[in-house]
Amino acid sequence: MTVFETPTHTGADPSPEGLLALCADLGAELPQAVRLQRLVDLLRQQFACGAVALLRLEEERLRPVAVNGLVSDALGRRFAVAQHPRLAAILARHEVTCFEHDSQLPDPYDGLLDTLVGAPLPVHDCMGVALHLEGRPWGVLTLDALATGTFGAAARVRLAQCVPLVEAVVRLARLEQELRALRLGAGSPGLLGGDGAGDSAERGAGELEIVGQSPALTRLLHELTVVAASELPVLLLGETGVGKELFARLLHQRSARRHRPLVHVNCAALPESLAESELFGHVRGAFSGAMSDRPGRFEAAEGGTLFLDEVGELPLSVQAKLLRTLQNGEIQRLGADRPRSVNVRVLAATNRNLREQVAEGAFRADLYHRLSVYPVPIPPLRERGNDVLLLAGRFLELNRARLGLRSLRLSPEAQAALRRYRWPGNVRELEHVISRAALKSLSRGAEASAIVTLEPGLLDLDALSAPASVASSAPAQPLSEIPPTLRAAVDDCQRRTILDALARHAGNWAQAARALEVDASNLHKLARRLGLKEA
């Protein structure tokens, strides 16, 4: 590894054509993602190298914001600085850092160059430099060349001289984002958020991240940023697994209530007999076992936000009290004589059609209208285009770190399979598919020290997409496969019945429980005992 001191003067300046192109971009009004992508494209052209990446530092992780020469899922990956010594070395210095072709430090892009799909990086040149804004580390710029000797002394000088220009482009992108945020009246703006690069705000500690850059997600994030500043109730609508809870957290974090509690209530998991007490609290002696006064979830969320997940599962008796709270801002503890005022914003989510439930008498029409003052449909994963690959990249890097692998990537055929699949379980299903495929590859002999490439067969998407009718028309079990004991036979029958109910209800456990006429919590316990869910 070589550290190259930044020169005060040299004749090896960036080319005039490159400077003209960069100046033209600085004077143009461009979306942030486009601006930074064009910067990276220009740098690869100027340095005639195999790959260039611009990565943003976020809580000890580096997030790619623009790449050229890396695979499609690279933008979804997050590189923990502690796990990648080359990136750590670049970030620790103000000067250009160059890694010689025989460096023994592992390369973070091993197996990720688009010209060497799944292959280990051969002997090659690599250099990078840390970027700073207002004296604080912002991220790093890395360049890789497959031909040794590409990054000689002149190239290193040119990169050092490009640093102020690159930092100026990044600073301009941030200022443009801050201006947009001020126009929207948003609380805290961030670089690239909701403008072609998904939710890429400059997040604070513990703040969530939503990965994606599709037009559908960009529109959604813009809409949520606008409505977050209001006090209106919001009803999040979407299929199971689309991430309604994440978007509810995003609404809270971008609202004026972000420094107050966000309380999450899973309405499907509330037993009908305890739902009223859980939401509104109770006083001592209100019922058998009520030994003391106890505040409910509304009081716990005082000054903040209450998120009612699966709100369509609330019993009708509780719906009436919830309506009163939304109308008057008051709750009444179970067994209490007088109401209490609460200051809470309510967000709700459901994967059910509440209009149909209203027509069927299963949901109050007045409560529906109160909750759906601002309905927000969450797009399913199949409508988010290449977001599936960015999300896959995120889950690949998580599993690579979790399993201690050198590199974990998708083959081009596996990428195409992910794009074709309909994803009835959405992002949650994608996460499980990637995690399962990574484990399968190890169980079938893949070595942790090798570049592990996931092929379509490991994803097993054909089996997942088989219609339920195919399974139901399958031949009966041969006698040799019938469980040997009565207990095993009962377990096998229960397992098949639960899987069939989940298939008919797109993986929704609450709906499957209703169809099977069992309590949802009991179904979850049974599924864990039968090995259908992790304990």
C-alpha cells in the first residue's frame, strides 16, 4: 500500500475535455443521482480504468451512491468499514492511497466487476481517496484497473487534483437537496433522498434506510415527505411483505414528532378480550387480575405517533372507542369514570380491502373514513423494476458478512430470474430467498474462501411460483412416505394444512388463522413447533 502526498503543483492536470464536461454539469440543474452518476462516468473515462465507485459514509458503513463498472446489485450493498481493510485504509487518510498489484488486503469488489462476472479479481491496480465536507469525512472515491501499471505517478497526481472538484460536486448535490427540503417544508434534508436514488438521506443514528431507486419508490418517498409534515392520519395500504412498518417509521422520523415515541401495535396479535385494555389502559379492579392501574398504548405514545398495524383485525367493540379517540383526542381507561386527553398522531396499515370489510359489516364505515384521511398505497416489489436487484445486493452483503464468506453474488441468470418472478411475498420473501440460497450453497460444498455465485436453481423460484392447484392435484403419498406414528401423521397433516392456508392467503398469517378458525397467536405457536417458523 502506498500513500501519495497531495502535490501543490504539477503539469499532469485533468484533461480539458473532462473539465469542460464537469463544468457543464455544475451549471445544469440535474437530479442528484444523475449528477453523481455522470461524475463517476466521467472519472472512469478520464482514468481509463475498469471500475469507479463513489461511496457515502454512514455509521461505520460505506454506501455506494454511484458506480460504473460494477454489477447491478452493487448500489444495494453496504460495506462495513471494519470488514474491508482497503476501504478503511482509504478512509483514514487525506491523501491518495494506492494498493500495489501484489497487495494481500482483500478487495471489497472481488467478484463484483461487471466484466468479470463471478470471477476473482486478477492482479490489478487499485487506488482511492477520502472525501471531506466541512472538515468531516463524507465518504470515499475508489478506482480499479485490471491492467497493472495503469495507476502510475501521473494518475495519482491527477486523482489528487480531482478531489476538490469531486467534493464540489458532492457539496452542490447536498445544497440542492437542502433547497428542495426547504421548499417542501421538510425537517432535515439529506443527500439523494427521494430523487432517483431511493431513501438515501443523511440519516442520524438508528434511522432506517429504504433501498431502491425506481420511479414508483421515488414518487412514494416524495409523497411521504410531504404528508409527514402534517398531522393527518395516514392509512398505509399494501400487500404483505412490502414494508408498511418501515414506511410508518419513515413518516414518524420525518415529522415534527420524531423526538417523541413511536409505538407499534400489531392489531392481529391482540386477543379480543385484551385489545381494549392494551390500547386504552385500565384501572385497578377493572377486571380479574387488574391489580394496579396500567396505561395503554395511546398514553405510551403521548406527544408522538401510534402505529396500528393490521388495523383491519381490530374487533368492532374496540373500533368504536378508537373512533372516539380520533374524533375527540380522548381515551378512557377500562373501568375509569372520566376520560383523559391524549396528543397522538395515528398511522394505520392493512393488507386487506377495508372498503369490502365495511360493506360486509366487519369494519365501521365512520372509522374507515377517519383513518383514511390520507391513504398511501405501497407499490409491490414486482412494480419496482430493478429495485429487486438493489435489495438483493443488500441481502447478499448481509449474508456474506453473517456467514463469513469472501464474496457472495448472483449469476446473470439468477438476476434475470429475480426480475421475472412475481414476488407475492414482496421484500420479505426476497430476503428469505437470498438467505436460504446462501445457506444451500454452503451446505452443498461451497467454500467460504471462494467467490460464491448463486445460480437460479439455488433460488428455487420455480417451486415457489407453482400454483396451489398443482399442489392440490399431486398424487397421494406412497405408503412408504406415510408417517410411522399417529403423532407424526397429525403433525404432517397440520403442517400441510397451514401451508395450504398460507398459500391461499399470500403468506398472510392473520388471514390464514381466520380461514382455519384458530387464534392467530396460537397459529404462530403451532407453526414454530412444527418447524414452519423460526423460534
